[in-house]
Amino acid sequence: MEFFRIHRTIPFMRHALVLNLISLITFLLAVFFIATRGFHLSIEFTGGTVMEVHYEQAAQLDQVRTAIDSLGYTDFQVQNFGTSQDVLIRLPLRQGESSAAQSDAVLSALQHQDAQVTLRRVEFVGPQVGQELVHNGLMALLCVVVGIMLYLAFRFEWKFAVAGVVANLHDVVIILGFFAFFQWEFSLSVLAGVLAVLGYSVNESVVIMDRIRENFRKQRKSSVREVINSAITQTISRTIITHGSTQMMVLSMLFFGGPTLHYFALALTIGIWFGIYSSVFVAAAIAMWLGVKREDLVKPVKKDDPGAEIA
């Protein structure tokens, strides 16, 4: 399916060097901010108090957030838990204040709004649990990167595997750089968004690589640069349809999904745009600079009888 078809090949690779220098600078800045500013980790990583409260009627989450905000909390999470009447509240640790004192203060503020609110449970999530979540999250990220590299190496060729992994890590590090620079809250949902971007970005790279391999078969007299340019040009319509429809869904979560989905959708939005950019300019350019050629992707046909041509 195509909205339009461009009949003239766009010379994307003409500006590959300049754009990749910009990418390198952006990447290094992201690493710098991650190393110097760190992440604003949510209580899922740092530990805190988890409360579950029950309402007789459907809970108004905005009112719950207003009540907790009045107590001076800035980093907290409020969401429905199971039903519209049950609310899960996550509170960060406070110096010199126990979980019991935190829960009593929050419950009092909620009952000031609605006297029928009841407390179902209170739990303390310790830092040890947070460290385990960080470890498991990093291991998940490592497994995804290794899996992508193996997949690309088997499906295409090692030059494309290296190019694809570099482009994917480029996207991930820049997303993390945004969260470090602006000190946006980094939670498990954001980590899930980063992992989703990895798969989403590699899909775009695979589409372009497939078209490059197909064009190597068709355009036998074209140079490598021309083949790559034509492959990217031919997939532009598909890119607009895919990423445009995905971005509309993500923007709906960003603007209407509330605080629970806000940073998850923000990570996806950054990842989608940089995923398009890296697939076109980073992955394709690196593969070109690594010396990818027709023989790497189009294997010669082996003949069973060497003397058949002589006969």
C-alpha cells in the first residue's frame, strides 16, 4: 500500500557524513548527561510505600492526586488497581518518616475528600527490590541487543548486523539522554517503552535492508550508493503510513492517557522519530562505509555440473 510513489531517487547518502556527525555529537551529549546527571528513578527502583485504598464509588484519580500533592509529594504514582473503585498509590521514601506514618497522612487527606475511603493494604518496597529490578531490566536490554544482532547476522550479513545494532543503540542512548537531561521520571513503563523502541527501530532497518538486497538483484549496473538511495526512496511511502499511524496512537496516550502513560508515550515518541532517522541515515550509512556490496547479499548460483557450460 502506498500513498504516493517518488519516481526520482532522492540522494540521501549525499549528506550521510554531516548527518552522522550530528548523530555522533547528539550521542556523546546523551552519554554525558547520563553520566553526570543520572536518572530520576521512580520508587519502583528506589523503594517506597505502596498503598491500596478502596472507594464506595468510582474513584476520581485527579482528586486523589490533588490530595497527595497537598502533602508535599512530587514523585508519586496513582492508578486504578483491578476495578475503578480500587486505587494503587506509590509514595517515595521520606527522610525520618516511616511507611505507617506516610500511609496515615495520605489516608487522612483522602478521607477529608471522601469519608468512606478505606485502606486495604500498605507495603514497603525496599531498595533491594529496586536493585533487582534494575539488574533484570539491564539484562533484558542486553538480551534484546544480542538477539537483534544475531537475527540480522543470520538474515543478512555481518556488516548490516553491526550497522543495525549501532543504529538501535543510538536510539536507546538518545532516549535515555533526554530523560537524564530533563530529569523526567524513569519507571518500569519507560523501560518497557525503550525495549519496544528497540524492536520498532530494527523493523524499519530490516525493511530498508530487504529493499537494498532486492535492488542489488535488479539494479546490477548501479553503484552501492545509488542502490541504497533508491531503496530508501522506495520505502518512504510505507514509512509514512507505518510511523504516522503509530505516532497518532502514541500521541493519544501522551495527551489523554494521564500521568500513568505520559512518560511511556514520551519515550515512544522520541524513539519513533529517532528510529526513522537512524534507520535511514545511520544504519544505511554505516553499512555503506563498512563496504557492503552486491556479493554480500546476492549469493552466486552454484552449478552442480561445472562442465555443463563447456558442453
